[in-house]
Amino acid sequence: MSTTVANLPRYIIKDYGFPACATCKYFIPYVNPTKHFEKKIDITHSKCRMFGFKDNVSGEIINHFAYICRTDSSMCDKNGYHYVPISEVTQPK
């Protein structure tokens, strides 16, 4: 039995061509302290250093969640408008 292109499964991965926040210099990974042994980044609680606001009472900078920044067109949007690869930051000029 021969395999043709028509017989191959088709996968449609949404947003495949866009950069990942995890490889951006502004990404602040969150590792759940109760699951620190897994060393797995919790995507829903990871934040973006690029976007946030200052708490006027405490003076603390509160960063927005990365997934919100990637869904808001006024921030990074799904296209990753403010994305800067970590490799660009660490390479000497």
C-alpha cells in the first residue's frame, strides 16, 4: 500500500509562525513553588516585563500576564510586535 499526500494526516497548528514569549527578553517565567521539582514553567502565571503599571500606594511595578499581552492588540498582540529574542540580548556587539 503506497502513501500519497492525500492520505497523510493534516495538522493545523494555530499561530505556529509567531514567536514564543518564552524566548523573549521581556518574559518573566513563573514556576509554581509547590511543583518546583518539576521545573516546568506555568504559562498562565508568567508575566511580561514590557507591560504593566505602577501601584501608586506601594510603588511596586505590577507586570501584566504574558498571555494577556499576546491577546491584546494594544500590547504585543499575537504577532509579537515587541518581541526581542534572548539571543539578541546576550550576543556581544
